Amino acid sequence: MKNNSPRARRFSVVLYLPLLSLLLLALSSCGGADVAMKKGDRFFALGEYYDAATQYRKAYQQTPPKDRKTRGERALKMADCYRRINYSAKAVSAYNNAVRYGQKDGVTLLRLAQQQMMTGNYKAAETSFAAAADSIKNDDNGYLTLAKTGMTSAKMAPTWKQEGSRYTVKKENNFNSRRADFSPVLGGEDGEILYFSSTRNQTKGDELSGITGQKTGDIFMAQKNEKGKWQRPENIDSELNSEFDEGACALTPDGKTMYLTQCVTDPSYPRYAQIMRSSRSDASWGKPQEMPISKDTLSNFAHPAVSPDGRWLYFTSDMPGGIGGFDIWRAQLTATGDVIAIENVGEPINTPGDEKFPTFRPNGDLYFSSNGHPGLGGLDIFIAKPNTNVGATRKNAWTIEHPGYPLNSQGDDFGMTFEGLLNRGFFSSNRGDARGWDHIYSFFNPEIIQTVKGWVYEKDGYELPQALVYMIGDDGTNVKLNVKGDGSFEQQIKPGVEYAFLGTCKGYLNHSESLKVEAVEESEEYTLQFPLASITAPVLIDNIFYDFDKATLRPESTAALDELVKLLNENPNVTIELSAHCDYKGSAEYNKRLSQRRAETVVDYLKKSGIAADRLTPVGYGKDRPKTIKKKLTEKYPFLKENDVLAEEYIKQLKSPEEQEICNQLNRRTEFRVLRTTYGMFD
């Protein structure tokens, strides 16, 4: 008999409604989770891991705990996304959930251990690495090697942190924002400009990146003021940046070309990083053009670095033919900056893990970041020193060093840049940031470094930025040095070595210097000057003095003449005209005779010093060839203008007696002019 009482009817409705709601909720959750997974997979395929993680997390939360297999799979996908965007704490939690729901394969345990290292939980990481090693049956993909390396890292990391190193590091808040700031690069003639990448609010793009959840990155710059203090960073006012991601740049040794990484957004196609190239015109950077490295369009090319000699472009790529996930490769460059050939730098630099962010110290040491060598966690900075042994093979061409703590940390440490040859500069790290965002730090290591700095310039003129300097040491050193825009170069040197330097430039005579380096207890810098004499224009011989109204050389003239002897010995195929000049005072005939005798006196000195007579032609011009003013001289005498000719009528129209006498002194001069550059070559 049915119970139709109001009490009974109310009970049945109350009982039915929760069951219906649960059923509808289950059906809705199932459909919603599947939709989220499809969205997540689509974002993941495009490399937009932040957006993918959001969808996977939604799907995971809507998956019933009793559906252990599905829940574990979704936790694993979510963990993989968090790992890729450096959300280490969330990645550890997601990997733990994946393992709890049955995803206990060796690769998952390996990834869990790597993320535990990045959170500083070395004890848990050691356990996970050991479990991973037990689960991985072969080393086809290098995972077993990574697990064993990880066990070493987890065991040794606490000791390495306790031991420390001579490095000191400091977070540089002047450069940092509330977003990510990374990959600093020093530029300018004296390192007075700092370029770096940032996702701060001032970037050009308006949309948030599906990769990181932040704005797309731009390259910013900070400059020192006249007092040497760093100013606040500014966005570069040129076409260098776009609405896409720009980051991780590098400069050529002459500072005229920038290589940078760019990621272009395409809603229907995976995002692959590519290397771009921009040229500087005056102080402005041009619109970047793609740097064609390979025809491979399905691999990433990023993190460019130019070798100190400008001959090689090093970069990071996951292209086929590598050793691990991301490897460091290099491309040989032509004089115009085009690629001739590419090659993997191989072992011992590359491992089954990831090697990224190569950069060079000016002394030739290669710095890079890796999670495949034993370290403190995440990407650690390593130093690859070139092996100069004659018998070195490709596998031992480099010696790898770990600079220790605190330069390295449990987080990602990368992107070094150096202030000249000193072991001082800037780098980036996400240490201590729960969001995994990078920030810029300074570093300093008080190692003893001896350096030589030199300037190449035209005699009576300005710097020669197109010059080359050859450095040869009795230890086997043989280096060709490019000079900067101000004609300067800087190079590290070794104690106990004797060096010879030769400054050269097309259109100029060579000039050499020597340097014997002694051992020191503190860093020391030696300075050298390379004044090059023009082949096409007369060259003044400074500090040549004669007795009044005579052709007799005064004793203080010998230093300048000895320099001329040295120059002629350095350039044995050159013949010169040695000329003497007078002011307009006195008769033309008298001045010519006096200047001829003076020129012959100088030639006699050169012959007595071992210079062949047939390389020397003495000529006395008297007052016939008044001096023509070069631009450099106008800095010392502002009343003179470039290309002024100090003829008698010009001097007499000057109102100041002091200015007239200066002009007369400038006319009383001894010069030489190159006649031939082939002397003795065809005998």
C-alpha cells in the first residue's frame, strides 16, 4: 500500500533531489573535465604551458578521486607544465599526486627529484633519484645517467653550500621589477650600458603570454651617468622590440651587431624560438631580421653568444643530432656575419640534460648553464675552459668547472656578463622566488687577474677602430685581437710570460710593443700605446730640437729619433722622405738651406743607427710647405680650424701675437712621408 501522506511525499522528494543533483554534477564534471583537457592539450601543443597548466588543473579537480588512473594522468600533465614554467613548488605537489595515483615510472620519479632539488629538499630528492634509477631499465635517452648524476648532486649539495666559495652575490634592485628580469649583457665602450630582458609592465605587447602568464618580454637598457652610477632602466626606443617575446641577447666584439632570441605568437602553430640579428646605427638599434642558422623549422634556436674573436656564434637548440634535450651548438660566421656551418660542441659540455645560456668571458672561458652536470639544483652555472694542449681532442677540448655556492643556488642560475676581464659582473637567478620569476644579481670574485689594455690610434689623429693587434707570447700564445670603437683592446695575460704586440691597420705602418709580466699579489693592469703612422700623409716627428739657427741636433731629440729607428725596423720594406720645415721669417733661400741641413742631420743619425741610406731621402722645404691643420690639433688650439693652412698671410692676419707664435712653432717641424712599401721585396 502506497504512503501518500504529505510527510511521505516530502521525504521522497528530499531523497530524490540530492541523487539527481549528484548525477547531473557527475555528468557535468565529466564533460567539463574533458573540455578542459582538450583545451589544455591544445595549449600544450602550442608551447603555452601556463595556459595548459590552468586547464589541466581544472580537469584534475573535476576528476573523481576514485578514478585513480585518469586523475594520475592529469596530475602528471599538470606537473609537466609547472616544471616547464619554473613553478617548482606546484610541480612537486603535482608530481607527488601523479605518483600517488599510480604514475610511478622512472621518468616521472626523475622529474619529481629534479623539482625537489629546486625547492632545496635534497633528502627527498636523493630518495626520488634512487627510485628513478631503480625503475629505469636502460639508458637509451640518458635518463639513467641523469638519475645517477642527480643522486650525486643531492648527496653533495649540502656540503657544497656549506663550503661556499670566494664569490659574493647581491640582488640588484635598481634593475629589477615586480616581474621577470634576466640575461643581462654589458655593452658600450666601457661597459656603461646594461641590456637585459624583462616582462615588466612597460613592455610593448598588451596580451599576457600563454607560456608564462606574464607580459611578453622586451629588451631594456640601463646606463651609467657621468658619475658612474646606474640609472633606472628604460625600454629601447627603436624597432628592436615588438609585440612578441624578445630576450637573451648578445653583442659582437665591436658592439655594432646584436643577436637576440625572439618567439613569435601563432594561435594555430607551435611556438619555436628563433635567433634574430639587429645592427646599430649611431645609438639606435634597427629592426631585427631573422638569422638563418638551419633549414630546420621544428626546433628551437635561442640564447646566442659570440666568441671573443667574433668568429663563432654559440647558441642553444633542441635540434636532432644532440646529446640531450637542449644542447649548446655553434655556427661559424663569415666576415659579413653569415653562417658557414654548424656543429654540436659535444662532450664534456653537453649532457643528456639541458645546456643553455652560453656566454663568454673576454679571456675565452665559456660560461653556460646546465641541469645535466652535478650541481645544487635547477640550472647551475658552469665554466668551460679551453684546453690549449697540442694533443687535445674534441672530447677533452674543454675542462669543466663548477664555481660553487653562492654563485649557484637551488634555483636556476644563468646569463653571465662580465665587466671587462675582471671576475665581476651580473647574472640572473630565480632563487627564492616562489613564482619562479628571474631577477638580476651582481657577482664578484676577488681573484688575481693581470690584464693589458692598449689603444691603437693615428699619429696626430684619432682612434683606429678597424685596427688589429697581434699578441704573441713565449708560452705559445698567438692571438689576434679586435679593437673596440675607441681603438682600445683588453686582454688577460699570464705571469712569467714575455709578450710581443703588433698593432696593424690598413693604410698605416705597423707598431710593436713588448711586455714582460711578473708575478703580483694583487690584480694589475698594464697599458700600451700604438700610434700608427699614415702611409699616405706626412707624419710629424714630435720633440725634434736643433740649436738656434743651426742644424745641430740637441740631446733631447734622441728619444724621438730612436722611436723612428724602431718604426723603420718594424717596417723593413718602407722607404721615407725625411723633411724639415721653417717658419716664414728670414729669406726663402736661407730657410731652404737651413732646413736641408737639418733634414740631412736627422738622416745621418738614422744611418748611424743602422738604417740603410737608400731607404732615406732628406729634403729641406724651408717655408714652401706650411702646415695644414688636422682636426685633432684643433682640440689643443681652438682658434685653429681643420684644414687651415698656416701660410704667412694667414698668420699675419691673426690679431694675437701669442697665436701667431703658436703657428710659427707649428711650421718649424720635422716630418717623414712614406715613399715606398716594397723596399727589398723583389731583390
